[in-house]
Amino acid sequence: MNERPAPRSRLRCAGAFGPWLALAAFPAAAQVSPLSYQSLFFNQASNAHAGDYLTANAGLIYTSNAQLTNGGAGDTLALVSLSGAVSHTGPRLDLILDSDIALVKYLGGAFPTEPSGYLNGQATLKIVPGFLSWIGRATYTQLQLNPYSPITPDNLENVTYLTTGPRFTWRPTLRTTVTLDALYSWMISSSPSPIYVDLTNHRYGGDLKIERAFSSSSSLYLNGTYQKVLFRNQVENNNYSLGSALVGYRFSEERTRLDISGGYARSQVYNVLTPVQTIIGVVEARQDRTFNSPIWAISLSRVITPRQRVSLSAAQRLQDFAGAGQLGFNQAVPAYAPQQLAQSSPFVSRSYSADWRFDTVRTSFDVGVRESNQRYQVVQANAPTGEYNTKSASAFAARQLSAVLNADIGVTWQHQNASGITAAQYFGPTGASNWVTFQTDLRWQVGERLGLRFIYTHSSAYGISENQLGVIASYGLLGSARSALSLVEPPAGLSPGLPSSPYP
């Protein structure tokens, strides 16, 4: 799926890792990394691939401000990366891979060498086809530690999320399907940062889904989930459970896709240090705290013409930092993942987005806006209490100059506002900030599998500016290195998935 990876985007200030993310060749459908908005909108036009592909990339990027500080020194980054979106369906084994990951080395030694970005892999082994399968999923991503400072390796936490368990499938009628997943997960976190938050935990739970098809284009579904989370470090983190139940309706035809759902969610956080009124006054005691919230989601995609598509989405969920990047097996990874903070408290997430895309034979335009609000529920040593809001807008244009040359130009803007965040490790300025990024690049398709990309980027955030200049070579390991936009006529038929869009 690929709703984010539902298939397929992310949101982060262009930081020291921004260059390689911007240059890695992959479509938004394969992206979830939160590090740079560049990696989303600059691969939606001339670099949007059609079908499965896997690309190896290598190159050099010069940044004028490697540590993103006032008057900071420049550095050169060498990188190798793997990008792509691949799926395989077989009689005994199904595979999915979404990759936007790289190994980055700062040649001047500004930061240590380590992997960065996003990787999601999923496998389903069909032990008894149609009834019993064993599923496994591995996800690597990064969380931001300090929301008030630029994103550098010292402000990131690496997270690896492993999930496995059996899946049982029943089909009591030709139109009804019941799926039950019994899941165990292990999350491992690490960071070179002095403000590192240990979020390592294990969790167990399950997903139950019942779907009834009314026709080939519409269906009704019921979905229930539950998971219990147990942290390794229970001094700074509180264990908790999350559960939800919802009902939804899905419709898909030649020009329109609609998915609407609603329900209720509940979280229980254990042993929270809470002020309690007693006969001797207010004292602090550890109590379990329960939170309830309605949940709902709606996404609508409409093809207006063979080359024009509008997408709208809105959702409210009760979730945690893990669920924001990996929503289990009954749901896809979010296509557009808002910036995530390294904290262990469940939160209510509400988001709205709209996107318009227009393609001609040689030119592509895309305009998108998004608003996201995260409301944290529990006061903890390492978790914010309050709200974290982001608003963003992006616009870009791409032009196919010839059969082998593509040019992109675009700009993004993001406004961030944090209120009530009191965790001790957060420091520096508080309140609102604006991020602006401008980028232009030229892509040269040297051969069927070999491509070069030349890029220039200017970004400004927290009052700090950075310029990036570099070149990346890409080699197609699977599928053609050529993009979907390649001097071709519009498709004969209409599809709600065409043209491509960063929002599902």
C-alpha cells in the first residue's frame, strides 16, 4: 500500500542530511523519512517512477554550514544510498520494500558516519495459503530530539522496529473476509546525542479486521486493534496500552477513491506521577491514567482530467511514536508522515492536507498544503506535555527538456509552533519558527539504468542559512531508471492514482 508508506512523504527541516535525501532518486510512494521536505516534492515530477524499481545511488554534496550553527563551517558529504519501491506477490511468499536510506560520511569529520533515512520491509509467508500466514516487518526511521534546534545527527534518534506473528484468514462467504493478526514487536533506539532518550521497548497485541464487499468497487469494514507497550527504561518512561475500534467504508472506481471511517480509541498509561489531594495536602502519587478519544479519517482522490488530480485528506487518531510510522499490517504506512518527536507518551494526532497536481506531456506542476497537530497527554521526564503544531506548503514545477534531460524547481515553507513542552532535555528558543527551502536541479539520464543529478539548495531555519551543491550518480538495479514523465502521451484511461501525488 502505499497510502504512506500508506504507500508513499515527510516533513522535516532541510538539515545536514537534507542533501542526500534530496538527491536520492525515489518517488514519494517510497518515502517516509522525516528529515527533509526536499525528498518529497522533488521526486514527484520528472523523477516519478512507474512500477517497481530499486536504485543504488552514490555522490558528493558540499554544504556551506554542516553543523547548522551561526557562522558554521562547511563540509563535504560522501554518500551511498538505496532507494526504491518494490513488491512481489507469489503463491507462497509476498514481499514489499520501500527504501529511502543512505550511509553518509562527513569528510571533514563534523559528525560520525551512520545510516540515515527510512527503510520499510514486509514479508508474508503463506504456510496454508488462504488460511494461515506468518508475517514479518522491519522499519528503520529517525525521530527528532529537540524541536527547537536544527536537525543534525546530534538532534536525531535512530529507531528500528521489528514486528512478527501469525495471520489467520477466514472467508465465511464469497464477499466476507475476516483477518486476525497476533503480533509481537521489538523496538530498538539509539543516538550519539547527549540528549538521547531511551525508547527501547517491546510490545504485544493484535489486529482484527472484518470486511464485507458490496461490489467490486465498494466495501464496508470493521477494524479493532490492541497493543501493550513495555519499556526497558521504566524510570523515564511509563508503560501503556492502546486500543481502538472503528467502522469504515471504501469506494474505488475509474476516477475516484474514497475511504471514510470513524470510531473510538482508548489509552491507559501506568504509574504516572500525579498530584493527589489528601488530608495533609497535595502529594505526588503514582496512578494509572486513562484517555479516550474519538477517531476518524477521510481521504478522497479525484481525477479531474487524464492529467489532473486533486487529493484531500483529514484524520484524527490516538497513537504513539511507533504507530505514526508503522501502523501494523491492516493499514498502510502513512503516505505523508508529519515530523515526529522522540517521546514516549501517547498523543492525539489531527491532520489535514490538500494537493493538486497537473501533468502535460513534458511539464508537471504540484501544489500541496498540510496542517498537523499533536496533543500529548502525559507529563513525563522525557515526553512533552502540550501541543506541537506544523503548517506547510509546497509548490514545484518540472520540465522535460529532452528525452534525457529533466529540470526541477520548487519551494517549501513550514511554520512550527510548540506550546507547553516542558521536558528537561529540550532547550534553546521556544515558540514559533519558520523553515523555507528553495531547490533547483538538473537530471541527466545517461543510459537506460544510469543517471546523474546536479542540485543546488538553499534553506533557512531557526535564523540559520545553508547552501548545498552536489552531484549524485544513480544506477537502476530493478526496473528502468527512466521516469514516468518521459515525452509520452497521456494515458488512454483514467485512474484515481494518476497522475502521481504526494498525498493518497
